[in-house]
Amino acid sequence: MASAAPSTTDFDAARRAMIDSQLRTSGVNEPWVLSRFASVPREDFVPPAARAVAYTDRAVPLDGNGMLAAPLVHALMLNEARPTAADRVLVIDGGSGYLPALLEGLSGSVTAIAPAEALKSKTGDFTLILIDGAVEHVPAALAKRLADDGRVVAGVIMDGVTRLAVGRKAAGEIALLPLAELGIPRLPAFDKPRAWSF
């Protein structure tokens, strides 16, 4: 008796199921957000061995210790960011390249850099920064890259809990307002420096 051929994942069906059962049911219904998720193949942004789980509702480990956040994380980030054609967007990429790909065509320009690059002190005039991960703080070096009154969408870590957060730059500083609790992969590069305590 011949063995059955190995099954292959129907990625188009998996993408539709992700939109219907993860995004829509969590209140993400903006047509432009759903359109981007329908057109960007998430399976192309994970290691080959993880392609079959690319559309699950949890983070997917990447090569090099990075993580691809769960689909809902990126959907809510886009929903809060509301990029426009006038925006110059900087993405601090968590290692997958997926969030910058989702932003393509939604803003005037998209620049993606690694967390280590974001720690280098450079000035810029970006109007929107998206940090693809949860951070303990936004470094001053990164704030310099954002134009006055520019927007930030990120994950933030407070008392060990990750939350989606939004903010703006005012007087050279970025203040983040935490929103909903959400399982967002941590970006260790943005941990606060540890101080001695007695």
C-alpha cells in the first residue's frame, strides 16, 4: 500500500482564516488594514521550518533570536498608526521584515533599521516610528530621529506586562500612553540600563 503524499499548507486559506478568526474577531475591521494582511504572505517572513505555523495566533521564533509577533499585534499597530501618504515612517524591525512590508504603499516612505542601529544617535525628520517589539523605554537617540509632534506606536513593558502603546514627541521627548495588554515580543536592546541598588 502506497503511503499518502505529505500534505502542504494552503497559505491563501490560512491567510483568510487569520483575518476572519484573529483580526476581525478582535475588532480590527479597517478595510485598508485587512487588505494589507490579505496581500502580504506572512509565510515568506519566517524560517522554512516555521512556514506551516506562520498564521497561528502567537509569536513565531526567527533565526538569530528574533521573533515575528502574532498577527494581531501588527494589525493593532497599523490600526493605531494610521499611516498616510504624507508620512515618512521609520520601523525598528524585530527581525522579520514583515511590519515594513505591511507598511509599503500606505505611507510616503518606509525605512527599516535594526534595534542596534536605532541606538546610534542620529537626527531625522520621520513623522511616524513603529517599534516592532515591546520596550522598557524609548532611547533618547531614537527620539532624535522623530520630527516634532511625530507619532510613535510600540509595545511597552510595565511591571513585566507588555502593552500596546502610542505616543508623540513634544519638547524633544517621547511620552508613551499604554493601551491594551497584548503579548508582544520583548526587544532586549531597549531595556533600561540596570543600576546598582542597596
